[in-house]
Amino acid sequence: MIKYTLFKTRPPKEFEYSPRYHDESKERIEKLEKKFRSEIKRSDADPGRVARMKDEMHTQWGREHVSKQSGFQRMRFVIIMVVLMLALLFVYNQLDLRF
């Protein structure tokens, strides 16, 4: 076999992979789960404490959901009111009503 070639082949290039996507909510949820799991492991002797911690987790997540939901509801209400006011103004101008 001939070991000499006309062109040398280069070794493959190496690269470092660093993910660009960062899921903040997933990390926050994992952090909360880790916190509550460690607390649950410590409190295996007290079954009432586990139930209280589950309730606390549920209320924390529920509060966050309600606050986001109420903001969306408020924004939707404002948009609907603006559209209704514009529609009434248009009808008023088209009918040319004077009191």
C-alpha cells in the first residue's frame, strides 16, 4: 500500500456547543420542584407538612396564573370598549343626529 498521497487530509475541526435557547420558566419550575422535593424528603415523618407544602405550591402557581389572566382580561376589555366607542361614533356621524 502506498502511504504517500498528493494532498494531505486535514483532521476534522472541533467546536464547542453552547445552547442559545434559555427557558427561564422551565428553570424556575425545576427550581421550585427541587426545593419542594428536598423539603418533602426532610419532612417524611410529618404527613401533614407534605399536604401543606402541596397546597402552598398550588396556591403559588394559581396566584401567578390569576395575575396573568386578569391582565389579559383587562386588556381585552379595554380593546372591546375602544372598538365599541369608535363604532358608536361612526354611527352617530353617519346618521347626523343632533339633540
